[in-house]
Amino acid sequence: MEIWHEFDLRATPEFGELQALMDARAMVPADEAARTQPDFERAFYAGLMRLGRAGMTMDLERLDVDADGVEVDGERFRRRAGKTSGHYMTSMGKVEVQRSTYRARGGHGGRTIAPLELRLGLVDGHWTLAAAEIGLAFMAAVPSEASASLLEMIGGMCPSASHLDRLPKRINEVWETHREVLEEAVRESAKTDLPSVEEVARLAVSLDGIMVPMKDAPRERSPNKQASGPKGHREVGCASLTLYDAEGKRLHTIRFGRMPEKHKVTLHRQMQAELDSLIERYPSASLAVIADGAPDNWRILDAIADETGRSFDRVLDYWHAVEHFDLALRKARVSKKARSEWRRAVREDENGVERLITELGAHVAKSTGNRRVVIEREFEYLVKHADRMDYPRLAAEGSHRQWRAGGGVQVARRRSDEVLGDDMATGRRSGDPDLTRLGAVGSTQPCVAGAPYCAGARGRHRRQQRAQEAHMARRSVKLDPPWRMRTHRRRAR
């Protein structure tokens, strides 16, 4: 086999340092070695990373272009004298590479390029593809500061929080420009993970949203606009397409998320394209769309169902329905046992919803004041969505696991997004990177499938814990010491 290039890592200082570390380790007595093993492990790993960076530097420098001129997209460039240093982030850390640069022909001041960066497809001219993949994986799990801290703890690549924050934004620029082509490529690559045609009996489509704080969200509501969430918040769209077997067991889920967009236009297109692909693969599967009572969600789901030309079950998420009519029953002072019976009736009795509406109508007629306002509002909600609450029929068809699981798994996804909360959006703008396509391959754990960005949950949870602890500490400082002091003084008398 022909050898194109020769590397000799043994001649590098890094190799010598690593060998010296091992030689020194061999001289340490066993008991002392056991006590210092963690320090040795860290030192050895750090030495391996330094050796890896030396090897990466050699490899990148040999991939540099060495020609008098190059042509890129029809534009010609002339080589500049000498070589310049370029700093690149690899999975083993930042390396400094001597590479050629070229300037556009036609005089001074033209655009300058480094063909090495184009040849390797470096992200933002800085990240190797392997390093960018690691960085995006961390950014999909936790916020940028936590990602930087964890990467520093691991060793190897140690990008700053600001570099990590810019990474998904650069990826997003390319992703959104070619979104439809890239998503089709993702669908093709993920087909091997889909269950077989014989296994799938039902396909459920669900849509929801979560209000998150945004930089560009108005802090003051327009006087002529109805309130649709907390001030300074906007709605992030999230959706799921879930495959079930004949017994209602969930087999596979594909999740989507988009940063705030008027009428969720892009999310609508993503869901439609994914659904068309799944219907083509599973033509005999029955279909359902599931959501809460938000009009905008049903506008999109009805449009998706109509565009396919297939028959769909349109289902109001059971737990949202319970939330609404249970509130009305509590306002009507219905006992806990009776409310439980109404939940069973709605689930199992053919005329349960009709009887519940009649019951709430009677409570509206005999209630007054704020109690009447609340009961009447929930009564109108049930009347509006009664045709989407045929739960007994769905249960008889074996679909009970879907409508009782909160709309496929979408409400579970939305609840997790509520945990994400501030970490997903604080300091972000509507145009910032989207969550795009998230997939869960036959499991409840979401994995990034070409997704530029999705922040994590743990940071906000820690902040909430600290805030609660601080609140309790303040209560203790303000209330407990004076109470104890007064008690002691009374005892002294």
C-alpha cells in the first residue's frame, strides 16, 4: 500500500513527556501509587490530549493546499507569501496550524481565504466536524456555561461559553438555508430505526406550545390585544409524531421544536413533510391528531389532516379536558368522590360527555358572581370540543393509551420543556437557532437528529433550588432568632 505521508509521534516532545510520566510512575511504590492514582490518571489523560494535539497538528498541516492559485465558486485567488498561523478547535483541544492563505485577484484589499478550512469543511472556520459534533451534543443537553464547565472537567477541548453559544447559531444559518433538503436526508438516514410495517397499527400527531422568556418579547401588552401568556414571553412550538402497535404500545417517536414564529408556519411544514413520509411507509395505519383546546393548534392539525386526504380521529387531549371540567366541578363545590366518578364517566360511558355538559349547564344556571364566570367558561370549552372527546370509542378500539398519555407523548415533552424554562430561552431572540428535529428512537430519551440547538434543564432546576433555599434562609433569619430570643427572655423572668 502506498504511503502518502509519514508521521513520527515518537520524535515529538509530547511523546517524551508521556513516556517520562510512565517511567516515573513505575518507580512509585504500590501503596503510594494507589493513593495518587486519581492524580496520575488526570496527568496521563492530559498527556494523551497533548500528544493527540501534536498528531492533529501534523495531520492538518499536511492537508494544506500548496499551489500558486486556486479557484472557489468561479472566483480566482492568488497565494500570499509565506504561511500564517491558524487556530482550530479539535476534539482534543485547540491546535495552532501553519497554513497557506490566498487573496482574491484584482488588486489589494480583496477577500482572503484559507483553502485548508474549506477543504476540511470547518464550522465557522474554526471547529473540526468531530469537535463541532461534541459541542452541539453538550449544547443540546445543558446551557453554554454548563457545557464549557463540563468540557473543561473532561479535558481535551475546552471552548469558552461564548464560543459554544455561537456554534449552534452558525450551524443554524446553514441548516435553515437548506432545511428541507437536510431534513429529507435525516429522514432517509433514520429509516433503518423505524419499526417494521407489520408492527405499526396507529400513527398519532400531536402539537403544543410552551411560553418561554425572550429578549425581543414585549414587556408591556398592547391594550387592544388579548393576553396570551406572561409578559416578556413568547410561545415555542413543539410537536410529535408517534407510532403505536395494535395494543397501544408506543414504538417510536419523532419530536419537533421551533422557536417562536407567527402561526407556526415552519413547524407546520415540518410536520406535514414528516407525516407524508410516514403515511407512505405505513399506509394501513390508522391516524389521529391530538392537542389541547388552543385554536391555533387545531387550525394547524386540521389543515395537516385535510392535506393528507385521509380520515383522522380528532382527539382533545384527555388530561387537558380533565383539567378544565375538574376546575368547573370544584367551583360548583362537587365532592372529590363525585369528580372522580365524572372522570370515569367521561372515559368509559358513551353519553358521559353529554351528561357532564348537562350537569355543568345546571350549575351555570344556579351560580352567581365569579363562580358562575368560571363554570360558564369551562362549560363553553366542553361544548366547543365535545366532538373531540369520544374516549369510550377510542378505548374500545385499543387507542386508550394514546389519549390518556397526554396526546401521544407531546404533553410529556411540553412538561419537560417547562422544566427547561429559562435555560431554553433566557437571553435568546426569536431568530436564534431552533430546536428543529428531535428524534427518540424507540425510547423516551430524545436524541439530536441534525438539530442545531436545544438547551438543557438542569441549570434552571439548580437555580430554583438555590432560590428556594435562600427564601427559607431569609425566613429563618427574620423569624426564628427573634422568636427564640423572646422565649428565652420570658423563661429568664
